[in-house]
Amino acid sequence: MAIGAWAMLSAMSDISPPPRSADRRWTPAEDGRGEPGSDRVKVRRDTKKRGRYDAEAVHAILDATPFCHIAYVHDGHPIVIPTLQARIDDHVYLHASSGSRLGLSADTPWPISLSVTLIDGLVMARSGFHHSINYRSVVVVGDAVLVTDREEMLLALDTTVDHVAPGRAAELRRPTERELSATVVARLPLAEASVKTRTGPPNDEPEDMDLPVWAGVVPMTTTFGPPLPSPDLADDIPVSPSVRLLTG
């Protein structure tokens, strides 16, 4: 939660915010992979090369993007929903409208699966079979519980806003009682989580090496463009410090 303070300091000085987890990379050869929290999250394929269970790897991917997908069963049918997530220590927080399908499903306990994927490059092989993607992903399985404590709920919502843009929560008005009553917040433990990654060049067949086909990796990154003001924004309102931190 110190991110908001860093945003305000950066607006007044040359101080830069501390690096976010998106800047922390690891290699599949590192030790300390950890053990799966349960058989439900055990990586089945290329475990030694691609699978990890340690908290540092899990946290780094969750902290690198607010965007996630959650899967759950509603009225006997599987549902996948794109939404925002924010991590506080060893839990991930989710929120939804109390009247949405997601909000109406949030009975305690609420079994769900959450996934986050970051694409780092397109792997272009000499055959279609060996085309792939370099990526970092995390899957979390567990029982989410409704947050009923007001302070925890506010902390989760502020953290979610700051996960979208560090320091943004401190720039905004506080939520109204009407907004809070229309929102549900759920907390998901990270006890069952696994990381799977792919890095490196294509794994082509030896007999394909002499084919006259380009092979390699096309790196892929996500960047922010120039901020576009809302049409109803007053002309004398400058770009917020949190937005300047995102766009440079």
C-alpha cells in the first residue's frame, strides 16, 4: 500500500517508484521451485522445465497484471469471467457487483479457479506442430470467502485500484455507502497455486533444421500510449501523477 505514497513523491521530485513485480523475472533453471499445495495444481507436463510452486514466482505473475479470469460453476454450468484481481500478502482479492452473476454466486465457501497469463513472445518453428508461445502463467484453486469487514473491504478495493495504476486510489474520492452496498469482495487464499512458463527458441525436429523456413521468437510486450482525456473533462485539469507514472 506504499505505492500511493511513492506516486505522490514522484510527482514532486525525481524519485522513482520501486520496481513492480513485473520487473522480476526468473529462469526455469532456478532452485526453490517449491511443492504443489495439492494435486489439483500439480503441473503434469515438463514439470522440471516449466513448473514452479514457490510464493515468489506466484506473486510476481499476480503482481504483473490486474487482469485475470476466474472459473466457477453456476446453476450446474461452468462459467469463465474476465475480471480484476489484487494480491495482499498470501491472498487474492476479487470484487463484483452484488447483483451480477458473479456476486450472486459468491456463497461461502465459493470454490473457484483463477488464472493469469502473460505472453512474452510468439515461438515460430519450422513446423506447425512446434509453434508455441513464450508465456508466464499462474493458476490458483481454492475456496473464496466473502469479505464482511469494512476496513478489509476498503483495503481490497484500494489495492485493486492501485494495481491498475499505482497511486491512483489516493487521487480519488472515497467510495459512497451506496457503492459499497452494491459491491461484493471475496478473498482467495494462495495455498494452492502453480506457475507454468515457457521460454526460449523453438524445439524443432532434427530433420527439419535444413528447411528454408525462418524460425525464432517474436518478442511481445504491452505498452501504454498517450492518455486520452474524457470528452467531459475540464481543460484546466492536468494528467494525474498515477497516469504519468504509467505513460512516462
